[in-house]
Amino acid sequence: MKAFQVNAPLDYRLAEVEAPRAAPGEALVRVAFAGICGSDMHIIHGDNAFVRFPRITGHEFAGVVEAVGEGVEDIAVGDRVCIDPVISCGHCYPCRIGRPNVCTALEVIGVHRDGGFEERVAVPAANLHHLPEHLGLDAAALVEPYTIAANVLDRMQPHPGDRLLVFGAGVIGLTILQMARAKGIEEVIVTDVIDERLAVAQELGARHVLNGRDRDVEQAVLELTEGEGVPLIADAACVPALLPQMLRLASPAGRIGLLGFSPAPSDLVQLEVIKKELTLVGSRLNNRKFPEVLELMAAGRLDPLALVSHRLPFDEMPDGIEILDHHPEQARKVLIQIGA
Ligand code: MN
Ligand code: ZN
């Protein structure tokens, strides 16, 4: 069967590999669609210390169950499913307090073990979620990016009427915008440096969009908020140097949700944090957010297909990678049709 294999940094190809089998407790999924994520791009470039090569990446995918291993009960052949990539141990400290997404033995499908860019993938049956009847397999492949949004918003503890400022209008910024709107956050401000992205954010319901290249974002946000600052700030730009500005833009009692994975330090200004009693939270992957996202998608409260800029057959996946590498301003989610 066909698989997209990364053999070493920048050495990737569609390869012929042996089909996996479902071990006890696993299901074999025939993959229909899989989305290319920024983190797949980091793996392809050799910027993910957790990955051992060769690796079949892909953690945003949906498909149909083709076989189940011994002991699997709630999943049957023919079920339409999407897959939570988080595999946790259940025993360590974070697992015991209900935070399995930062399990000390964390394994992520498509990172620590093979993922969805292959015709068939074996995954723990416990990680599968049944799809609502009318949800397409293409939309279902995009549940995972929305779980990132659901997780960071949960970590930020919104109150009714809170304003939200989102740094970055890439795919994750757009899922945060949509998820916030679905949760009743009316006023979302989005900032980025690419006009094309901001135009999409506006279409998807951002109240204000600010291009940091031609505007003083700090001054504009303070004007929009009558000098108060913003209670909720989500960092989907993931540029460490922006943290001081986020601290200045937060209102007193504000919460800042961080999603970046850079090893570069950020300047943390004590005065801003303490005088306003700010809360800075990290958010990694998702903590059991698949059911919530599936429910919102089934109810039509999210618009996953609006994220998709390119839809390519599996054979053309390397072209999708080229686009993301060289024309990021033209691309949002590149969705690969693998077997549908
Ligand atoms: Mn992703
Ligand atoms: Zn654990």
C-alpha cells in the first residue's frame, strides 16, 4: 500500500510499504482524508526532536474501519471515524489529575508512531470517535485542529462578554476564531501580517482585523478597548518575541493562552504580569475535546471546509508540501484525499 514516508529531514516520498495489522486493542482504519499541519512541516524539516525516522506523519485524518484487533468492542468494521492522536499512559501524575495530553509517556499518532498519510493505519481503538451521520469524511479530517482551539480556550477560562484577541490568522488562528464564536464570544480581534489571511478571518466573523505591517497593533487594540486591554489573548502566531506586547495588551485579570513550540526564550515583564495579575497558560494538543468539536460540527456551528485552500490526491501530496513551504500566504489547510 501507499504511504507518505519521511526518511530524514527534507527526504520524503510516496513509498510502497507493507500494510499494518490491527494488534489487540487496535483498529485498522482505511484513511479517506488527511490534513497537512504546520507540525508535519516541522517534522519534514527535521525540527521536531520527538521524531525518529523513517516516519509516516499525519495526525489529522478520518476514514472507515476495515478491521479490528482482539478485544475491541465499541468499534466495528464499516464505522466512519476520526482519530484523537493523543495516546497517554493513564497512571502518571498528569494522567491521574485528568491531563492526559501532557502524559509523561505521551505518544502522538503521526509523531511518535505512524500516522494518517497512508492508505491504512493501525491505531488504538480507544482513540477513535464515531462520526455524526451527516458529517463528511473531509470535514471530519479537520476535527483535530479545532480540538487545539477548544483546548486553548478551555485553558483560558472565558467569561460571558469577554473580548478575545487572536495573534495569527493561519489555520489555528482561524479555528480559535470559529470556536470562540461558536462558544458565544462575540468580539474577536485578529492580527496578522498577511492581508489574505486577515480577509479570511473577517469572512469567518472577526469583528476587527489588524495588519501589524501597516498599523500599530498596540495602539489600535487599546483604542478598540477604550484603554482597558483584552481579557483573552490567544497566541497562534507563536513568535516568542511577541510575548511582551501580549502582556501589555492584556487587561487586568487577563488570560493569555500560548501555543508555540519554540525553544527561544521570551521576555517576561514582571511588572505587567503582577500588577494586572495575569494568567499565562500553555496549551498542548487536546484534552478529550473530540466529542465537543464533533457536536459543534454536526450542529453546523463550525465551518471546517472554509479552512481548506487546497484539496489534492495522494499522489500530489509533495506538491502540497511545496506550496506550504514556498507560498504560505496562498495556503491554509491542504487536504489530501487518500482513499475516499
Ligand atoms: Mn495539527
Ligand atoms: Zn500518563
